Amino acid sequence: QVQLVESGGGLVQPGGSLRLSCAASGRTLSIGLMAWYRQAPGNQRELVASITSGGSTNYADSVKGRFTISRVNAKKTVYLQMSSLKAEDTAVYYCNADILAWSRREYWGPGIQVTVSS
């Protein structure tokens, strides 16, 4: 059974940094696009950043220049380095990946809380 599990969240002060990780486990033949989404209370889930298997990246305007997405294909892991964090970055962050296992489908992690507060 394929699973995505996030780690690295927590409480950080404004201006601080956090690094999120998301690892895929289980039978995966290939992993395509991987991405991070976030959802703040009362808001819709939004795309934060995505990265193709070849390393091409895309960012939401609100995080450009502050967040960096990367992946290590051999480890089936995607990362989100977050710097210069703001209170408005507070949200539950979700890992998303397009995975070919028994069939190709989209998978989601359970989510991890990031709170930016003094």
C-alpha cells in the first residue's frame, strides 16, 4: 500500500525557517509530479510548490524567493525548505504525489501543522 508521510512541521517564530519532508513508502514503480499544498483555517487548499521528476519547479507567488522545493528520487522524498516565515504561512501542509503503483493515481499525505507565531 502506497503512503505519503510528512515530517518536520511545528512552531516557529516569524522570520524563522523550517524544512518539511515527505517520503513515499510501499510499492511504487514511478513517481511523477510531487507537490506541497497548504490549507489555513477557513481557506481552501492551495498549491504552494511543485516539482517534476526532472526537477522543474513551480511556486505560488506568495512564497517565491522564500520557499524552495526539492526531491531525491532515489529516496522517494520531496522537501520544502521554508525561510523568512510569516504568520500568514500558518497552515496544515500536505504532500501530494502522482504515483504509478498498481495503477497511476494521485496520493495525499495526512498533513502536518506549521505555525508561525511569536
